[in-house]
Amino acid sequence: MTPSESDADGSPDGERTGDAGESGVENRLTHGSLESASDGALEYDVVTTPVLVVGAGAAGARVAIELAEGGVEPLVIGKRDHGDAHTTWAAGGVNAALGSLDDEDDWTIHAADTLNEGHHINDPDAVELTAHEMPARVRELESWGMPFDRTDDGRINQRYFGAQSYRRTCFVGDRTGEAMLETLVDRARDLGIPKRDNVMITRLLSDGTRVAGAVGFDMESGRGLLFRSDHVVLAAGGFSALYRRHSSRDDENNGDAQALALEAGARLLDLEFVQFHPTGMVGERYGEEWDGRLVTEAVRGEGGRLFNAEGERFMERYSPDQMELDARDVVARAIAREISEGRGTENGGVYLDISHRDPNYIQDRLPSMVERFESLGVDITAEPIEVAPTAHYTMGGVDVDFHTGETGVEGLYAVGETVAGVHGANRLGGNSLAETVAIGKLVGEHVVDELDSSETDVVGADAGTADLEVTSQQRALAEREFQALSALADSDGDVPPTELLDELRQLLWNHAGILRDEDDLRTGLEKLAVLRDRTADLRVEGDRTSKSFEYAVDLSFGLTVAEPMLRAAVERAESRGAHHRTDYPETDPDWGVNLLVSADQSGLSIRRRGVGDPSEPVREALEKGYELDYHHLE
């Protein structure tokens, strides 16, 4: 991405608050050496660190913890205040085959469920590593103070989640992600892990074969930042906010990590698979602010029922055995069909009702949902709420080796929603949080080993920094990026970034949404080219500390990711999981492959790659055909 060629959008433009100027930068610098430099309009600082972790959510935090416990002091950077990452929006739970309530469950069945709902294009290694690791990772979180809900006899409680054979989802009411991140942040503080908040990375220092750091800016001061490091871990989320109705905040999940990786020389995988959560908030009484915001799957996991506007419990037509707890793609398409066939509400939704459960039980299990809707004048213990599908999670992302996190670009690693592989064509609820800590630990271990195997004698704050001088080539690349950022900030055309980003979101919603066909997808590509041309007339209001500038950068990421996503969706001429082609409505066995996207000077290329085989224990679990019996809840 070249920021001067891109734009961004989101919410009302305005100046950021907070400390500005050089003193603010120095006060927040908690790690590495500092060198001042300047290049015309944009001054910048150089920071060195043995490992740079881009992203301060659960995945980035777990990598950093493992690094610190291995004797390496990383620097963790995030776009928001510390502890305010998208992980907090993962409400319902985290999967681990503990067997607290169903002692028949084990990690092989967890893996089998994951492969089944991923329609068998998951990376089997990724699935098995995650499922096998998770009991230990949950016990680890427990030992670090995560306040899991308990059974009457003191065990970690577990609930049903869609398409899982047993009660496997551990939870903290309906604020599991928030509790997990708090636990990880506390652990990181105990270890003294350096962090830096309100930093946005706009380019990786890479020659296409190896990484040497990253370039960005301080979002509070506007000052440029050059991070010099031979080991960079991307843990910056996905791209679901590129859709009109989505469950993220507008300034998160705009494809930052995928765009950065692609431009650094890494490959992207399975971008066509975007998960639409069945239950996002919809309705005039909730207001525009809450449109698309997540109503956690825990509501259905605790017995919530779906009704259309005619009062029919319509999941009896689509999934009589698993009902509301079928896989997310199945439930989302069922809701979409009810709405499209005229059985939706006036606001374009359906009703989700849990009022048949005891009010005290609802309050105990779903406290955040009760509180949120109470603030909007709705009592979910006594009345239904309106919901409709919302873009929630991106199964596609950076192609990595899950044992190491390696991307194929030397020194560049990725983890969490940034990557593809664990979830295949459709993600099980509760597996996203599981992936962050299970794979995050493994990636951290590998980077420690890489540093230990180097010739660096010192491990710690100065490890790997003595020979990390910025070369003239690296400085030239960084300064070109700083010049581009300055030019973007000075854009004085007629179109605000928010207008273009809104149009991009509407474009993807209309042409690459829940139901797709080739004509719509190709029309989307044509409109995307027109939209990209319009960025030449961009107007950024305010300086580099403004929301307008931030959204301009976001738009550039979004435009970079939208094209390969649309092209991959055209390429996959079948329906599988979250990718539903109305012109190819059946799943084609010949399409049991992954789609790899790479970029070079000639443009984007897409190729197919075969999928590996699961291990013998997991094959046995698959053959036994375990399946959720929804009616245990009745």
C-alpha cells in the first residue's frame, strides 16, 4: 500500500485528543534506543527492538508473554489504548475439551468438529495444534487469574456453542474476551513487557524476501516512527469491517495486517471466506450506533430461539436436529432467506427470544447482553430482540506455517485472525479465542528459538539491537513512506475519506455478501476500480492526528485487500461454508483446495493448493460422526 494513493473512512472527522509533540513521544517510549531524524515535512524517530509485535489483542499478548518468559524483551504496539483491543468484543466463550460436563469429549472430537464445520479445507496441523493445546491453555489462563464461570462443584463451566458435539465452550458470563484480555495484559505487566499505544503501522520494511522492521506514525502526535527489527509478528486482526454491517468498530479490522503482509512479499489464503454472524443488532429502536453489533452466540447457546415476523420458529425448516445451534453459516443463510422471502421484520431482521428462560438465569449467564439492551429500553428477559446477519470474522488471511508462524518472508510471522488455516470455510464459535492463545504460544516459542540460535550474546532489552543499524536502503524506503504520509495528510480534493470507505463497505455488502454470484462479483470488481480512481480527489481534514487521516490510511488497506478477496470469490466456483454462490449452489469435491494469492510487479495471481490429511486419531473421530443434539436443551 502506498498511503498517498489510498483513502479511508469511518466515522466523523475530528482531532484526536492527548499529548502531542516530541515530549509526548518520549514519555510513551518504553523500549529500545531513540534516534531523532527528519525528512522535510515529517520528522520521525528510530526505535530498535529484537522483536516487534504489531497488535495488542490476545494473539499479540500471548506471543509477547512467551517471548518474555523465554528471556526476550519484545515491543508490543497497538492502535488503541492498552487493553482496548478487538478481543474484548469476543463475548461468548473459548473452546477447550475439558470434559467438565461431558466427559466423553476430547481434543480429537474438538478437531473433528472444527474440520467438519470448516468443510475440510482447514489446515489439519493448525486444527490439531489448536485443539490439542487448548485444555492446557485454559488451565494456564485459570492459573493467571481468569475468572471462569464455575459448576456447582467448582469445575470450569462449559456451554453449548453452535455445531459442537459437546459442551466445550468455557466462559466468563458473556464477557469472555474482555476477561481473557485483562488476564493476558495483567500477565504482560507482571513480566514488564514494553508496550506502545496509539501507533499505526503503514508499511513493513521488506525487500520481498526478508523483513527489517516497520514504518508508521504516532496517532497522538503525528510524528513518524521507524521500527528497526529483524523479527516482526503481525497480530492485527482481520477485515470484516470492510462490510456495511459489521460487528467491529469502524476503525478496526480494515485489513491492515493482510495488506501489510501482501506488500511485504507474503501470500494470502482463502480470502473468499468471510463469516456473517447470524445475530447482529438491527432495528430503529437500537439506533445507527448499534447497527450490526454482535448479539453473542451465547444467547442461542443458553437456549435462545429464532422466530420470523409471522411467529414461526423457522429453524425447524432448515435444521430440525440442531436448530438455532447449527453452524453459523447455516443459521445466517436461513435468516437471510426468511428476510428475502418476506418473512422478516419491518427493520429487515428476525426475532431472537430467550424470555422462556428464568430471568435470574439469563442475568447470571448473559449479564452484558441484559445491561446493553436495558440501556436501550429493552428487557431481554421478557421480550424478543431484533437481529440480522452481520460481517463478523474473516477466515482468510496470511498463509503461515502454524508450528512456527512463519510467512515465507524471513523474519515475518503472523498469528490470530490475521492468518488463515484453523477455520477453513467456516469458523466454530469459541475457536477464535482458542487460536490466539494456542498458536500464540507456539509462535512465541519459535521466535525465542530463532533468537537463541543466532550469534547474539545478549538476550533482553539490548538483544539483537547492537547490529540493527538502519541501512541507507532501509532509511530510503522509510522516508519514501513518510513523504507519502505527508502527501496524504495534505490531500485537498473534494471527497472525504469517510464517504469512500462507506462506499467500499456498501460495495462489498452488495456484491460479495452472504449470497454471491459471478455477475455480482465481477460488477464489484468494476466498481472497485472506479472507487480506487476516486481516491485521487481525496480531502483529508486535519493533520496526521485527525480521524480523517486515520480513515484515509484505513481505506488504503481496505482497497488493497478488497480486490484479492473479490477475485478469490470469483475463482471459487462452488458453495462451501461461508462462501455461498447462488450460481454454483452445491459443494464440489474437486474444489477441496485452498486458494493462494500473491502479488508482484505484474499484479495479483491466484493458484490452488491441496489440503493435507488429518492424523489417524482425528480421522477416527471423524468416522464416528459425533454431532450435537440440540434437544438436550429442551
